[in-house]
Amino acid sequence: MPNAPGEHRPDPISAALLAAAAGGDQAAWREIVARCAPRVFGVLRGQCGDPELAEEIVQSAFCTVAAKIGSYVDDGRFEAWLFRIALNRLRDEERRRRRHAAPTEESVLATFAGPDRAGSGRGVASDAARSPGALERSEEFGALHCAIEQLSPADRRVVQLRHSGGLSFRQIADVLDEPLGTVLARHHRAIRKLRDLLERKP
């Protein structure tokens, strides 16, 4: 679910931490993974609707980063580099899968299940057994998820990088290789459309 405007953003990965990881400090590397992996996973899961594929791509992306970090020269764009690797890897894998198999009904349904429920094994029956407040929150999340699915792929990607990935607009521009103004306009348009869709919800 998109976070409120002006909320706290994750602290950037420092040059010192990157230098330590590049020098073979395993504790530094584990800290980088712990801070970045959940955010990368959130964006990928939002893009593909498949938690298992998202996890696979996260692992693949971090393997690539681990192999290259020894020669990485920090320019303040580490997170943009990481997210770009992950999104490119996801795009390539989705293309490969489309060439080899048609989407299954289960994978289509997973797209609409939402991050909290996709792959969790929980269904409507178990939701009904939860507290009324939890059920209401689940319904609100479902409405938001469906609204996000109605955004264009480009707008949805910006929203997810911003609110699931926790990236700044400048970082998103680096990830997508687009002008900052374009990213800002897409985010503004996407948030406005989400608000309109949710306000129209009965």
C-alpha cells in the first residue's frame, strides 16, 4: 500500500558500508542485504504478482551484485543500480516464460491476491475468521491493490519503486533512465488516479 506523502524514507546505503562490503566484510554485506532485499522483493512482487518468482529474482540480483561489488566504485547510485538489475532480470525472466508457457489460472489469480495473500495459502474463509477490523483492513488493501492494477505499467512501476522500494524520485529516474520531471509527473498522475478510483469505490 502506498505510504503517505512526506513519510520517512530508508536511509541510503553509505559509501563506508559499500566499501566495507567490497573489501570482504561479511557483516557489511549482510547489512546491505537486510536493508535492501525486502524493498526489492516488494517492488518485484508488485510487478509480477508471483512471490516465488520475486524471491528468485531477488536472489539472482544479489548474486550479481555480490559478484561485482568488489570492483564497484560508489557514485551515490548503488540502490538505483540494484533495482535496475532486479527489474531487468524480472523482465528477461517474464519474457522467457511467455515464450515457453501460457499463464496458468493460478498465476493470474495471484496477481489480484495482493502482497499479504499471494502465496500465503489464506483464502476468503480464513479471512472471515479474522477480526472485523483486520477484515476491513484486508478489504481496503484489496481495493487499493485492484486500483493499482488499473494504472498503466509505467505509472505502476513508479508508484511501486517509490512506495514499496522506498526510492527517492532521483533514484527512480536513475533506475528507469528517464528525466526527473517525467518521473514526478507520472507519480502525481498515478496517485491522483488511485485517489479517484478509491473514492468511486462503493
